[in-house]
Amino acid sequence: MWILNLACQEPKDLGWPQETWSMSSLVKYIKGHFKEANFPYLAKVSKGTVWNILAKVISNLTK
């Protein structure tokens, strides 16, 4: 849920300069903040994994 929550926020609200997330910037944010969010298993998360998580959530919402 943390990744979905991040993806739904505007990066500028979290101190990033852009108005929307790119997959690369979202992954960089996750890798830079996983410890403080208490998700140690996200230390090596990839763009593909983040993409799959978000795609699965969207897929479940449209069913």
C-alpha cells in the first residue's frame, strides 16, 4: 500500500521538483525512503516490480 500511496501523491509535496512521477523517480524515492517507511525488502526494488504492483492494483479496481 505504501507504493500505491506514494504514486497517488504529487512528488512536489514530498520535496521533489516535478509535478508527476516518472517510474524512475518513483523508484528512486522508494529506494531513498524505504528504511524510514519500515519496508527493508524494498531496498533493491526495480522499476518492473513497482510497475507490476501498480498495474495489479489498477486491474483489481477495474474489475
